[in-house]
Amino acid sequence: MRIVASWFFFILYVAIFFTLAALSVSGECQSDQQEFLLGLKNSLNSSLSVKLVKWNQGTDCCSWDGITCDASGRVIELDLSNQSISGEINNSNSLFRLQHLQQLNLAYNGFLSEFPSGFENLTKLSYLNLSNAGFTGQIPIGISHMTKLVTLDLSQEFLLLTLGRPLLKLEKPNLKTLVQKLTGLKNLYLDDINISANGKEWSQALSSSLPNLQMLSMRRCYLSGPISPSLVKLKSLSIIRLDYNNFSGPFPEFLAVFQNLTSLHLAANNFSGRVPEEILQSPKLQTLDLSFNEFLQGSFQKFPPNASLQSLVVSDTDFGGQLPESIGNLGKLTRIELSNCKFTGPIPKTLEKLTQLVHLDFSSNNFSGPVPSFTSLRNLTELILSGNQLNGSILSTNWSSLLFLERLNLRRNSFSGTVPPTLFQSQSLKVMDLAENQFSGGFNEVKGELSSLLKVIDLSHNGLQGEFPMFLFEIQGLVHLSLSWNKFSGLIQLSAFQKLENLTVLDLSYNNLSIDSSFTNLPLPLLPRFPNVAQLNLASCNLTKFPDFLKNISNFSFLDLSNNRIHGKIPSWIWKTDLQHLNLSLNFFVELDRPSHINPYTTVLDLHGNLLQGEKPFFPPYASYLDYSNNNFRCVIPPEIGDFLQTAVFFSLSGNYFHGRIPESICNIPSLVALDLSNNSLSGSIPQCLMTQMREHFGVLNLKQNYLSGIIPDTFPENCLLQTLDLNQNRLVGKIPKSLAKCRMLEVLDLGKNRINDTFPCHLKSTSKLRVLVLRSNSFRGDVYCRGNNVTWPMLQIIDLASNSFSGKLPQELLMTWNSMKANKNEPYSEYVRHEILKLSDFYFQDSVAVTMKGRELELVKILTSFTSIDLSSKKFEGHVSEAIGDFKALYLLNLSNNALTGPVQSFLGNLPKLEALDLSSNNLTDTCITRFTSKEEVITLPNDPLVQALEKKIRTAADLRRLFEWDPDLIWSTCLLEIQPSVSYLSNGS
């Protein structure tokens, strides 16, 4: 009992001793210190400061918020960070008389003054934080005299800089002068300061003066060149942040030498080469960010057991390969971002071991196969797998167990099966994007309590079907709902969506829905309320009347009613709204109700494919996209049109009845990218200014199918970026302009059906991106041969030289350079030849071309990049069929008819796997290539002939034969004696 009592009094004594000792550390404030602090307060605007408003003369300054004193009552720490203080601190401010300060923090204020030089008086400072304090201009030399500094933070924040605040800079003194005496510095933050030094300068400045440096942060400092190996002298470095500079050259492999490296940030530079595996396997590395170095290569071979990595970010680099199973060793990982790289193969099942993962982004790669279950990743807040080739069901994951998941993005994959109903019941999910997949089925199983946080649902471009999912009306927080391009059916009252009061985007386009927008069943007090809707997409929704309720909505900015069955006038009130995007195309509108006031905010107006008529359309003055094509306008183009379309980027009047000349004022549109006046009755010459005043961004000129005459102006500029020039079916004469060779980005050149008298355009050899060349039905002459370097048009996929006067032999050397025809492409999704009109938008100019296929002209309204065609018919070519054609494994159409070709028909023609149409008729070819076909119940027996044997896999029935050779008495493969019995008539070679 006596022992217990003794211990009690001893513990009580110790507690009282340490309490008194602690109280004695901060003594009573000395009067001069209080005077200096009040002087600082009075010199500034401190009305918003939570701390400074409490400073007053009647209390001990050592008890004030933000103040720490030593035992003698001298201020040693001053923290006024994040206090919304403004005003100017000049060199005589009483702040600089607090000469016992050891720590000073003025971060995140708004002093908005030149960087004062009085800091050199605070020689005892070991910690100085002036980040985002608002100081501007040159950092003074006095900072370099603060030799006891351990931490120096002068950084600024990028978001503040965008408001126009000038950068701090290090010129005189420069970085070397600033740090040369700060030998005790361990932590240096200089983010967003204009240092403007190359790698050798700043690396040597730091390595020669700061031997104890552990933390280095110089983001966005205008640093350039490769990083110098001299940095390895800083052996204590553990954190390196050099993002958003202009470093170049190979990745600095010497960084693997740093034994204490825990964090490496080199994002948004221009590094190239390969990242050494040693960096990725560094045992102490916790954070690695190499993102936005597009030429930086690397792969993940193997992750070591018990790795320390917590954050791995290599997005927007050239990293690739497969993810190893050892990714499961990254048990501490909370963030992994591999977006927009070149990763392939399956996502390893061992990913399920990463139970600490919070953020996962594998978007825009080539991952394939099914996905593992994410059920065990219970800390996930973001799961982004968009833009891959993943497939299978997503039902293996118990989505209801992911209690923190806020964003799910599986867009642009091949996922199938049903959409898990539990996603709509998640009490954490805010964004669900499953668009552009192959999900199917309906939503009959969605029952029970629905999500209260779900803001965005995008299920567009799938195969979902059945009745419209009515439960969506119960998700009251919905802001964005897109169900377009599915197979939902039924009649929907648009008034039902009024329940979703927060809805701003509604897209129901391209289903099997019928939308009733009349609101006729509602009582008067309930007539339409869509208080927040800004975007409404009802394309292809079987609308027959214009929804008049829209005129009562004030904040509409986007309306798409295209591809419906709306008749009559376009109402005049639509031009009085604040709509920025209006698409009424592919309806049956017959008249534009001309308004007295035109909305100046309209930037996109699409009226194509209606029955609009009248003397002339009107044009919104600030529109960037204007499409009036395929209507019934009958008038001249207004002479002054270019003077009031100063912001137009895309302008189309195609497919109308405009006549007269092309007004020269069109040349005055400064921002024009695409001009389409095709399929009209325009006459006169092409305005020369269209070429001479062609802006750098002008990419498309389409004037085909008019009555234009004269020559093509030879005034294309040096900076020409033209991609499409289509002048087909006019009355143009002369030659192909020599200056057209300056248009090195040219992809489509169509001069067919004119009266041009010229030789083969060898001067266009430098247009290496050319895909389509049509010279058909002109007066071209001479041989098809270009002297010198014949590496010409490697991307060429369609060439039509038919019905000219070319002669000589088939151009063997030229043919050998057409690499696009050699590639045997088997992509599941082919792209189209098209040109982007507005950046970051879905607006494109879609190229088209006419090809003669099996004796008939066919208009390709969209040109697949995989489609290839050669038409050299109706000329005077002689000699043998070129062996170079045997390499064209991607060729779909070949027409060499009506020439003077001789020699045997080559068997390699049967080895072209994509060939759909072949015409060799009306030549002088020898050797019967096919002697007889016999048909019994449409099954063809093929004779023993070299070419026939090569074609054997292609031709098994008479239908195959007709498809390939187009059996028509007027279209005969002239050297072949063909007899098909009993169903196909006898065809002879006509010799």
C-alpha cells in the first residue's frame, strides 16, 4: 500500500514539473515585439483576417493567434498564412524588425506588391514560406543572406497565374546566386517562378551549393534541355518535382542512383527514350508521375514483392506492353493512371489484390478480354476503363459492395450482357458512363430504393431495348441523361421529365420512341417547367410538330430536332432564344419565318435536308457552323455575304439551286475552314482570291457539279494547308496549277469531268498524304511516269485516270509506291476520310467520291480508309499487266479495260483477297484464262487453269462469278471464252 502511494506522488510531481516547464517556454511578450506586430497589422488591410482582428494592445502578444514566443518573450514564429490579407509590405515595414524570427509563414495572401528586400534582416530564419503571398517581380538578393534557412518556399500556384498576375523571376540574382550561401537548405520550393535556365545551369547551381537538399520542387519554371548528371551529388534527395517544364532528350537514367528517392514527378516535359526498369523497382519509391511525355517509352516487366508504390501515373506516354501478374504485389497502391498509352492484353486478375486502390484509370489503351472482379477494391472512388477493347459481362463485380465508388466510366468498349441494376441503387455513385458498348436487354429488374447522388447516366450507343425505363424519373438528382442510339420503344410524354428538376441535358435520339411534346393533358398551372434544361436532343423521335413549349424556356443553349417528320415553317420565336446550337436538319420544313431580331449567340445552325425555299436564307452574324445544303433555295449568293459571316468556320450551300457567280466577299471570311458550294448552278470563274487569301487553316474547297469555267487559279500560298480540293464536273480548262504542290497536306484531289489539257501531275509528288486522285474524263495525255525519285503517294487508296489520252506502259515504278493498297487491313472498325472542322467537337467535313464499279458509277458518300480502287480504263496503255498489282492485297476494284494491253493474264490476279470487281475487257491479252464453266444447280466446276485455280476459293457459284466479273453482255473479259450452263447465257470474247 505504501509503494502504491509513493508512485502516485511521484507521477503527480513529474506532471506538475513538466506543466510548469511548458508554461515557462513562452514568456510574457516584450513591449517592442508587440509594437512591431501592431505596426505590421496597421500597415495592412486585415479586415478579413481571422487572426489579425484579434490582435489588440490590451493582451499579451505571445497569446495572439499565429504567434509563438521564446522564454524571453521574443517572437520566434509568425504564421499568417491563408488570412486574406492585402496591402503592401515595403522595405521599412516593422515586420523586418522582428529579428528573432525563426519561422515565418505569409502564404496564400494578396499583398500584390513588388517582392520587398527587407527579409535579409531576418537572419535567424530557418523556415520561410511566401508561397502564393502575392509578391511579384524579381526575387531580391537579400534572400541569399539568410544562411540558416532549412526550408524556403517561394512558389506560386498555376491557377493564380492564369488571372494575369506576373510571375516571380530569378534573373539578377539568378538561381546560382540565390542558393550559393544557403548550404543548410533541405527543402526548396520554387514552383511557377521564371528561372529560364538549361539543365546544366540549374543542376550545377544546386549540386554545388546544397549538399543536404532532400526536397526539390521546381514545377513550371521554364527549365529546358536535358537534366545534368551533376544532380547525383545531391545524395539525400528523396522528393523531386520537375513537372511542366521543357526538358528534352533521353530520360535521365542516373535518377535510379538515388537510394532515398520516394517521390519522382517529371510530368509534362519532352523526355524520350526508355525508362530504366531500376526506377520502377526502386524499393523506397512511393510516387511516380511521368505523364504527358508522349515520346517516353517503358513497360512493366515485374513488380517486386512488398513494393512501396502508392501512386503510379504514366498517362499520355509511349508506355506499353502487357501488365504483369506481379501487379498484385503493389499492395499499398492507391492511385494508378495508365490512360492514353499502348498497353495491350488482358487486365490481370491479380489486380483484385490491390485493396487500397482509390483511383484506377486505364482509358484509351488496347486492353482486351474480360475484366476481373472489382468487388475486393472497396476503397475505389473512380474506375475508368473507357476506350479499350474489353468485352464480356460486368456482372462478376458486386457493385453494391463498392461503397465509395463515385465515377464509373466504361465507355467505348465491347462489354455485353445486361446493365447491373445495383448501379442505379448505389448510394455513392455520381457518374455512370456505359456508352458505346454492346449492352442489351431492358431494366425490368430495377426495384427498391434508387440512388440519391447519381448525377450523370450515359447509356447511349448500345443495344438496350424494351419499354422506356420509367424508374429513371425517381432519380431526383439527375443532371445528365443520355439514352440515344438504343432500341427503346413506346410513347413517352415529354412532360414526365419535369419531375427531374435538376436535369440540364436530355438525349433520347435514335431509338424507336415516339415523343409527345404537346403537353395537352396537363392543367394550365402545370404547363411546362424545365427550369434547368440547357440541352435537348430529340433526333429521330417521330416528332410531327415543332414543340412550342420551348419558347417558354429561357436558358436553352442546345436543341437537336433533326431527322423527324416536322412540317411547315420554322417558327420565328426560335431566333429570339439564346440557343447556341440549333439542328433542324432532315425534316420537312418549307419556309424560314424571317425574324425581326436574330439571336447573336447562335454558333451552330444546321438546316440541311429540308424543303426550304425562298429568295435567300438569312445568316446568324456570329455563327461558326452553317449548313443549308440540300434544300430548294433558288437565288444568287448575296454579294456581301463574306462581310457579315466573319466567324464562319464551316459554310455549306451544297445541293440547292444557287446561280450566278461566286461572290469575292467570301474570301473575306477570316476563320473559314471548309467551303462547300457543290451541286448548284454557279457559273463564271473561280475567284482568284480563294487561293491568294487562303488562310493557314483553310482545309476544304468543294465546288463540284456546277458550271464554273476558266482556269484553276495558280495562286496557292506557301502556307497552304488545303486537304480537299473537289472541282469535279465543271467546265474548267487549262492545266493543274504548279502552286498546288505547296499544299502538302492535300488528301483528296478530284478534277474529274472537266476540260483540263495537261500531262500527268508529277509536280504533286510532294503531297505525300494524298489518298484520292481523280482525273477522269479530261484531256490528259502522255505517259504516267515521273522522272527522278518515284516515291509518290504512299497513302493513295483511290486513283481514277480513266477516259483520258494517257499512253505508254502501265507505270510499274509508280505502282510500287502505293503502300496503302498493299496493306491487308482487317480492322474491325474502319475510319472514314474526313476533316475536323471544330476542335474538340463532332463536326467533320465528310469527303465523297464517285467510282465506276462493274460498269456503273457509284457515289461513295463516305470514303472508308480501307477502300481501294484503281481505274486506268479507256486510255492507250500497252504492254503487260504490271506485276506490282500482285502486291495489292487490299485492292477492292481494278479496271484496266479498253486499253491495248498484251501478253498473258497473270495468275497473281487471283491472289488478291479483297478484290470485288475486275475488268480486263477490250484489250489484246492472250491465252484463254477460263475455257469453260459448267453449272449444275449453281455449283461451278472450275477447269485446270492457273488463274482459275487461283480464283477457286473466290468462285464457287454462278453468283460469285457474277459478283466478281459482273456478267453482262456489254462487259466481257475479252480473252476468255465463257460458257455457263444452264442458267447463264453464252458469252464470247468478241475477237
